[in-house]
Amino acid sequence: MPRDRNGEGRLIAFLNPQKEPGDNKPAFEGRVSLPQDANERRAALWAHTTKTGRTMLAGRVSKSAVSQIEELVRPARDADDALVEQALTDGKQFAVDAHEILLFTNTRKGPEQAAHPDYWGYYNPGEGAPLMRLAVWAKTNARGKAMLTGSVQVHEPVSAEPVPEPERKPVRQRGRSM
């Protein structure tokens, strides 16, 4: 899967033809690549309904083939992969475990924003890599079946520090003096 010409990674996933309502099989299966890294990783996404009735896609992404091979020759490591990356979004903090992907329905999309993504979310590649931000569109393939395609970029967290206000000069008012 080639990377985007802007150096972005890519996500592409197709509707799982073996998925039946109520079973435990993933709804989508596909591939993910990271920015500046052509190594593909397999992805599986399960569809869930949130408490507010919106669709959320959550799943796991494998390690790249190169990473898996390198682990065979490296000495055993501690629980480094168990570290959790933090993301700050809309003032609420949540964690994305290593090799996990989360996609949320874009509630801000409307007729005026038809080009905006249908889903947004995060992917934690683990292995010390930074948290990734995803923008994903729902499309149909040549056979009319649902598919997902989108971009993967390094997440730039929102600063939790308050932005200092510019100094204001005292306003002089004209009129009566007391």
C-alpha cells in the first residue's frame, strides 16, 4: 500500500464478507501504514454502538513484519509495549493501548462539510512510536460493498497549558471626572 504523496500513512479496510450479525468476527479487515514507514500492518475493526447511539469502530493492528522479525533476534524485553500513550482531545483525556485503533463518528460533518471525514480517531503503533491521528471516509468498492479509506498522521496534542492573554492597556474614558 503506497503512502500518500504528502508523507502521510494510509488506512484501507474492507467489509468482512464472513461477518454475520451477532458473531464475534471483525466488521472490517485491512491494512495500515505509518507516515515515513512503508511497512504495512494488518488491521481488524469491530463495530460498536456508543451510549449516545453513534457508531464507533475499535480494533487491533498487528506489528509490521519487519518488527516481528527483529523481535526474534532481540533479547527479551520488559513490558515496554504495555505502556499506554495519552491523547488530549476536547479537554478530555483517554488512553489508547499499544497496537489499538479507535475511530469515532464525525458528529460535525453535515451537508456543508461533505468533504470532511466520516470518522476520526487514533492509532497507537506501540514500540515507542508517537500516537497517530486518523481521518477516515466510508466509501463503497467496485462491488458496492462498504470500505474505509483514510490518512494517518502523527498526532499533535493540544497544549494543556493556558494561553497567556495579551497585555491590555487601560482604557481612558472621556467624560465627567469625579
